[in-house]
Amino acid sequence: MRVWYKNLSSLLGSDESEETSVRQILDQASRQKAVVGLSNSDEVRPDPDCGVLDAVDGDDLVISRHEGGASLIFKPGDRVSIAIAATRGYYKGETEIVSAWTGRDIGLDRCGYRVRIPESIVHSQRRSNERVPVAFDLAPKAVVKSPDAVSQIGLGIVLDLSGTGMRMRVVPMREILLGELLTIEARFSNSIPSYKGLVEVVNVFASRVPDARILGLRFVDERPDIARAIRSLDYRRRGRSAA
């Protein structure tokens, strides 16, 4: 699954910061020593034999593994696809090999690569259900609450919606973190069911609106009714009747 709100950003006048979002994701992945994959093919997946994201160092990523694994096959200047494991699925992007890398960790020799930080990354999941994004002429209002739906965290508007999640602009009462679970209550037009349920924060971006943040949210529980309504809207937009 591609992160649909990234794909729509130019059409929707999104005020997210690509550089900030990529850095934020990579910093968290390095703290978690996320498994990484590198490949000449776009069909790249995280691969333990390739190594882990050891550090974010300036404009580079350090990818390392213990000596004795597969041979280092890339050379400086090679353009490759990179995949970085996430809590669900993985992030994909394009990067350039800077150099081979060697080091030691707890007395063990390690090797790997220094690669450039990707200019952009997209989130993928290991499933292929149809997902059609929807943008709104009049952005629906939404309430952001704690996972138990008791404490209010902020108010916002829904910028766009897909069958698996939504993108919101929120003025939060406290910091909202990647991976956090929230309850969202949002009422859409008559053609799309209202939503009240748990979401996972998969991205947090800066906003041009003072004190606001742009949140990328994934539904924790699948909502086939919303997915069907979105497909029906898409069929009608293209002059077809929904099957």
C-alpha cells in the first residue's frame, strides 16, 4: 500500500514537510535498529541478511550487519531501492551508495554501507486491497481523543480519506507521536459513513497553520463500508455505475 496522502499532496495543496517527515521516520527506525533491504529492483523488502539501520549520520544512513554474511555487492555511486521495516509493513525509497562501512559493536566486527538519505519514502503493507483516495471540497471536522475516547487531545479537519486511513490537520493540546493510538470521531457527507474508532499515527508533519500538525492516520480496524463508499464515488466520477 502506498501512502496515498503523499501522492495527493500536490493536488490538495498539502502543507506537510517532506524533509522533516523522512528524517523523523528514519530517526525512529535507527533507534529501533529496523531491518533494511537494498536491491537493484523496485521489488525490495526488508532483509535481515542485508542488515539494520544503525544510525542517521548527517545526510547519510549507516546500514550494518555482522561480518560473515552475504558479500557486499554494491559500489559507491550505485542507485538502489531501499526498504526499511516498520511496525506494520515497511517504507520504500530510492538512495545512492556512498561507501562501504566497517565498525565494531560489543567486540564484534560489523560491515555494511553508508547510503544517502532518500528524498522521499512511501509506506507499503503486505496486502493489495483496492484503495481509492478521496479529497473533500469542504473539509469535515473531527475530534481527536485518547484511545479510550475519554480525554480530548485536539480538534481538526479531515483533508482526505481512503479505505484504510485518513489525513488530518489538527491543533493538538499535547505532542502527538509516531505509532501512537488515537480515537477519531469524524462525520462525512451522506455518501460516506461517519467514522469513530482507533487509528495509528503513521506520520506527523509540520503545518503552515500556527500550532497545527498534519497527521497521517491508519485505521486499526478495517472499514469495508468506507472502502465500498469510496469505490462507489470513484465509479460515479468515471461515469460508471457501481457494481
